[in-house]
Amino acid sequence: MLCLTLTGSSLDEDAHILERNRNYISMAELRLDALDASELPAAKDFPRRAGLPLILTFRRKADGGLRSVPEKKRIAFLADAAQGGYAYVDLEGDLRKADLRYEKEGARHDLEADLKARGVKIIRSFHDFKSVPDNIYDLIVKLSKGGAIPKVAVTPHSVADVITLFRVKKEIPLIKDMIVVGMGDWGVCTRILYKRIGSMLSYCCDSSSGIGQIDAKTMKTLYHADEVDERTHIYGVIGNPVLHSSSPQIHNPAFRAIHYNAIYVPFLVDDVRPFLRLAEMIQIHGFSVTIPHKRAIIPYIGHLPREVMKIGACNTVVHTARMWRGTNTDYYAFLSLVRSDIESGRIKSALVIGAGGAARAVVFALRNNLIPVTIVNRTAEHAQYLARETLSSWDTLENTPKYAGKVDLVVNTTSVGMVPDEDGDASMGFPFTGKEVAFDFVYKPRETVFLKKAEAAGCRCIHGADQLLEQGKLQFEEFSGYHYPPQIHPEIGG
Ligand code: ATR
């Protein structure tokens, strides 16, 4: 179940947010601690307005709540609101029996007993905003005592922590209903794959709030996270950072279009070794590799094409029966975008700006097609090194303009011109003649200073978004064995 967390300051606002997200969710959590005090008495009527199962929560400040209230008062507010038709009430795991007693109209009541008598399910929660506790499995079992639904919201900081969360289901197979939440950036993969960690639900936020959590619309329409089952094949992208990646937009809709029960998820990864352990554990079928792991992954790959070995960077890995097989779709995508110009003789020489990972794929692709290349780079030694490896020429970045009129292809492989450096000109003022093909690897913004200048001079321009999409389509073929569905046009860059 996808559960929308409602943190409006009024019930009207919450109702509005709920309406906006209704198509994406099957339940919601009303956070009393977010409401203005004047709204609290009406909270018991909210389930009637909502028309779907609700969790009632009054989070303590120490557990991430938005207001501080004396404890007795907090329990009384919860008890009052819980008179409405809430399906679940969230009570912190450390509350003892005595803490749950409250007075109403002169009589003493026991909130837990009241809820049980009315068939309301009790969630017993634990929050850790700093780490994943060592004893998390014991903790879950403890929270489940008395028939409660245990909830642990913890904060992973490494792949090892993420592995701990993916082991929950295996370690505690007897608890059927539980809620496990991996908070923060490291937890994103666990929130999308919540069903695989054994969590009965995943919390998500309003689609227009754009804060930390994953929004309900993305969870439902991009990941279809609630449709993941035991047979779903898992794919993903590993990197650090990785959450900005456009690859989920490329692969998820395409998997759906070919009716392949598969999901593509971003995995924040600090070290490829533990990730491969996770990959084996949850049977990841294939993954894309982005900065900074494209080189580090190579020793773990059982089979790499010769040219990819030479480039020394791998961006695509697929699981086969006996080993991980790797390739570099940057290389093949680049070639497919310039092949017709090479074959027609329009491109006979090239200037490549940059000497990093992307430049390596580009220079090897061109040299393997016998195109003479000059490499210009901020750090001369890097240009020199790549030039020596590929029998190319090299020069300093400042000398870029002096190649005007002497080359047919100019490729920018650096991040100059990429948001937030939109005014940056990767070409260093290269005076395009209009005859060149201009190719920019930067895809955000779509029209960089480099490409704007080339276009104004009348050059044929190839955009970073074209490269990104092309390499993604080739990855899709590696992953699924199918051609990329022509009806899918992912929105990338912008
Ligand atoms: P990628 O894998 O995307 O190519 P990379 O390996 O880090 O990333 O390479 C980045 C390239 O962009 C390098 O050539 C880098 O130049 P240096 O070798 O001098 O580091 C280049 N680059 C990055 N920022 C730059 C800047 N502000 N000006 C000029 N070149 C820059």
C-alpha cells in the first residue's frame, strides 16, 4: 500500500492534498502534530471526509513531530480523534501501559484497550534519525508484542545498512504485517522496493511538495511500487550522487510498454563490493553505473567487450547465469549518433574537449573508426595521457579556438555549461564556422551556450539528451532483450 502522509496545518488543506493524490494511493496518515490547535477537535470527522483507510498519528517532537505538547495532553488528543473511524493508530513503542491512560469526563480510560475494543489496529513505532540500530530485528519482534503492527523508521548511511533492511523479511518471517522505512537518501531504494523488504506500506508525500521523500505520483506512475511482487525483476542505477538520474524515466515506462514485470530503481552506492552482495541477495538482474563507479566496477565483471576494456569504464552490467557481463553504452550510443556523418565523410577530424571518463569513450570510438582526434583539457597531463593511449594529439584548453576551421566535429565531454553553471562556455569561444557537427554531453540545460553558438553559426547539433537517451535505449536492450519501444518518449534534461 502507498500511504500519503498528510502534514497540512488545517483539515481542509489535508483534504485538498488527499484529493490531489487520491489516484496514486490506497491509504493516508493524518499527522495531528502538523495541525493548528484549533483544528484538533474536528480531526475525528476526518475519516468520513477521506473515504479511505487512515492512520492517526501525533508524532512527538523527539520523533520528528512538528509541535511540542505535554504528554498527557498528546494522548488525550489522540484518544479524542481516535473516536472517529481511523483504521490504525500509531503509538510509540516505548509508551508503557500507564502512559496510555487518560481522563475524560472525570473517568479514567486506557487508550490501548479502547482501540482494541473498537477493532482499531495499533501500530507500535520506533524512530532513529541517525542510524540503523544493530538490534533492529529484535526490536521489530519486541514492537509486535500484544498483536501490534511494528513500525521501524531508521536511517541507513551505507550499502551495508541497506542490506540490513533487505534482510528483515528473511530474519523475521513470522511477522506478516510490519512497517519498515529507510529514511534519507540511502533509504530511497528501500522505500520504492518496500514490498521486498517486507513492509506492508511505504509512506510518500504530496506530489507537489518536492521535499526529501518520494512523492505519491512518482511512486505510483513511475515506479508502480505497489505492484512489485516476488517475480518482479529488479534493475537499477548505482552512483553517488544518483537520485537526480533520469534513467528511471527511461527504463520504467519502457518495461511496462513491453509488459515486462520489472522495476528500475536508483541505488545510492558508496562502494561497489557491498552493492554486488546486495545485488546477489535481492537478485538484481542488471544495473547502470554512473559516477564515480564506472571504473571501480570493472574488476567484478566476468565478461567485457575488448573496446570497453580499453576505455576502462563500464556503464552497464547484466546478470548472466555464471557472471556479471558488462558493456559501455556511452561508447556505442556516441558512435550511433555520429556514424552516418563518419560514413558520409562529413566528419574526418575531431576536437574533443575534456579527458575524463566520457572523453575516453568518445576518443576510443573515434579512433577505432580512424578519425584523427585532438584532445583539449583543463589539466594538460590528463589530455596528454589519453592522447598517448589513443595515438591522438593534445593541446591546452586555452588553445581550443585555434582549431576553428580545422576540425569537422567538436565534442564537449566536460560539465562546463551544466546547471548551475549555465553561462559556462565549454568551447572557450571557439568560432564555429557552421560546417562542424557540434556535440555536447551536457543535457541540463538542453540548449547550452556551446550548442547555442554552434546552432547560430549553422552547425548540425547533437544534444546531451540525445546521447543520454540513446545510451539508455542500448541499456534497455541489454536488460530486456527487446528494442526500446518507439511509442515511449521519456522526458529527460530540460
Ligand atoms: P566524466 O566521467 O563525466 O567524463 P570526469 O571523469 O570527472 O567525468 O571528467 C570530467 C572532465 O571535465 C575532465 O576532463 C575535467 O578536466 P580535468 O581533467 O582538468 O579535471 C573536465 N572539467 C570539469 N570541470 C571543468 C571546468 N570547470 N573547466 C574545464 N574542464 C572541466
